[in-house]
Amino acid sequence: MSQSETRKGCCACGSLSFAVQGKPLFSLYCHCTPPFRVPERRVLLTSSGAVFVSTMHFTSSAFSWTHAQEIEPAVEQMEDYVLYRCKTCRSCAATQMSDTQNWAIRGTQLERDEAGKIINWEGVKPTGHIFYDTRVIDVADDLPKWEGHSGKSNRLS
């Protein structure tokens, strides 16, 4: 994926849409399990049925809303971030970090090709696991696994 390539994404029903420019700052599988997070996300299911999400962060300048201006997302202020939910389907379309103003999106929200595959997945696929200490099952891959945030917690493998 080139630095100038634009990716499109949206909430579960398509009402709230966005575009991201270039490569993500990072892309990871997140295994966090706070009760307010899991129900609102579209998740990746392993063959064992375990839940985890693909999350990627982009700079503030790389993110833009692309839906009609008259559509307003529902905004939920959390301690460290702001959730932008669709008022129709209630899914979280994007999250903005309070400290950096960077945007987080889920890999499952990105545009797909005719076969149902995320377009240019190789350019944004996760490079590690975070909050692996709270995982539901073990994931057998060679990616680094962190107890909490990558580089800021104990690396488990």
C-alpha cells in the first residue's frame, strides 16, 4: 500500500463512513475484554470461536469522515478516548484517542472485494497481539504477544 493510497470503511450498516490515507501507525490484534467493548465491535472469530479484534491506528491527518454532513454520529466520551457510534446500528465507526488525537478503526470495517476479502489486507494486517494476557484462547502464530500495550508491557512471546 502506498503512502498516498486511500482506504474506505464504515459502520455495520454503512450510514457512517470514513477514509484513511496511507499506512497505519500500527495494526494489532486486540484481546481486551472490558464488558463495554466486546458487544459493540464486529469481531474476528477463530475456528475455535474465540473473540478478538483487529485494530489499527492512523494519524489525525490521515482520517476523514466521508458520509453525508447531515448525518451526525453519537459521541461517547470515555476517559482516554472518544467513541463515534452510528445512531442507526449503534456500532462504533471509529475511536479518537484523547492524548494523541489519532484515530482507531477495526480491520473488519474496511472495504472488501467481490470475494469478501479486505482490500489489500497485506498492507494493514496486524503485526502483533495486545492484551494477550486476557485472551480467551491461545493463538498459534509467530506474531509478538504483549501482556498489555505493545512495547509498554511485558512481552509474553
